[in-house]
Amino acid sequence: MATAMVTAQVQALAQADFSGIAARFADAGFGVSQPARGILQIAAPQRTAPMRLLLSVGVHGDETGPIEMLAQLLDETAAAPQRLALDLMVVVGNLDAIAQGRRFIDADMNRMFRAERGDLATAGEAARADQIMQATEQFFAGSPAEKWHLDLHTAIRPSHYPTFAIVPDLIADAGKQALCGWMAQAGIGAIVMNPTSAGTYSSWTATSFGTIGSTVELGRIGTLGQNDMALFAAPKAALQALLYQDAASAAAAPAASQPQVFRVAQQIIKLSDAFSMSFDRHTQNFTTLPRGAVIATDGATVYQVEHEEEAVIFPNPDVRIGQRAGLMVVRQE
């Protein structure tokens, strides 16, 4: 880790130290709690907020750009805390993996937000996922406020759409419309509507609490302190407008274009050690294949393109048996 380039604010968030941020909001009269290390909840003082917003980063420990962006955003908001117009929860996910600059220690935490975890139940990340789920339930359960969850990531691979989002398809149409509007302001290039869950954090909150939410991929993974923060300017501005409930600011922000919408056509599940994909480690997300092309083989099981054209995202043959090794998506006109 290039600590010489890491600001004090970024270092504090990466180390789950909310003391400075918490003190400034508490001094301003907000209700502040830290139900577990790396989890901060801030409640609007003496009023009912119109929204409860959960922002999570670091569920994968090597995805550091969102940590830097959120650290800057929290520091700026805490400098004038009265601007915060909603109830906010911040989660810094896999603390041990962040400290070691690794994606995970034992297993992918973003497959553990579910009741049944199979062989993932014994992974070190499982206890941390339990902590996060318990705090999230306390934050969302029983609240009449509109509930949002943006789980901020960066992708391992390059992508034809440098920024994109996976949206649980079960979200109500009005919520999807609001979310797509926010995505456009944030400069998100593509949205994938996903009808199934792979145990991800954002899918769990949508299923359990009816959140309007998404897993948001904001470019590529990078070393803490060495991310080009200019690439995060649009999502940071859109998050700022959300935190302040500043509709005028959001409307005035330039949106280059509406995100291209895709829907999931197939989930590619690794069934055995014989699993092999037709993609190498240089394949970009949203690379397309024509109808009939072989996506992957797994013993007698052959995955093939079923539509005129399908694009792949998250191809990863190295996942555990039983886990998703990729998604095939089709463009929604």
C-alpha cells in the first residue's frame, strides 16, 4: 500500500476509524451509533428523514477507489453536517482483506448475504457478513422512509462500459425509474437487470427490506492512494446530491446519456473441477458472442449462447464449485 499518497481521511475509513466523522455529526445534534467496527449510522436530529441510505464499500478488499471517494465525501459532508438530509448508514466491508490489499481472505464475502451459505459458512468472512446483516436489519427494519442501498465496487476486468450496475429486477418500477435517473447523473454506462441473487449484499437488502439499490461498478480495481479520483467525479457528485436531497443540483448535473439497459439471459454456474470457460483473463466485460457459441463446458454440461447475441460479465472460472462463474446478458431495446 502506498501510504505516503493516502490522505488521513482515506486512511481512517480504510481502517474503519469513524471517530472524527462521528464526533462532528454528534456535535451537530445527529444521532450517531457504531453497531460494529466499520459500520456507522447517522440519524437526522429531531425529525423524520425522507430516506434511509446505505452506502457500502470494501466488500471486496482490493476495490479501493470507492473507499477513497466515500472518505472524501464523508469528510466534506461532516464539515457542514446540517446539509445531510437523510438517515445514513456507512459500511466498510471486508476489513481484514482491505488491510492486506486482497480481494478476500477465505472466500468472497459478496456471496454470503443469504441464509444458506453451504461451504461458505465456515469462511472467515461469514462472521463479518453476519455483523453487517444484523446492523443493516436494525437500520432498515420498520422504517417508513424510502430505502436505498448503493454497494460500491470496482471491477477486476476492463469493460466495454467502464461503469455499470447490477440491479435486482424485483425492485418496483417507480424505484427502478428513480434509480436509473440517479445512474444517469452518476455517469453509469450500463444497467443489468438481474432476476436472481448470487448472495450479494445489494440483492439481499432489496429482497429483505424492499430497498432501491444496486451493485455499482465504478471502473477498475486499484491500489489505495493511487486511484485517479477524476474518474469518480460524476458518481461523487451524484452521491452528494442524494445525501443533501438536492434535486436542483441533481437536475443541473450534466448527464452524458441514459445508461444502456441489459437483462440477464443466463447464469453460468460452476458444477465441477472440469469447468472451463471460452474466455481468457483478458476478456472484457460485455464482450459479445453469437447464437450457438460455446460459453463454457463442465463435463457433459455445455453452456451455449441462446439468443442472437449475448454479452458476458464477470467471467471467472476460478470461483468455488456451485458458485456463479459469469452472467450472460442481452441488450434491452
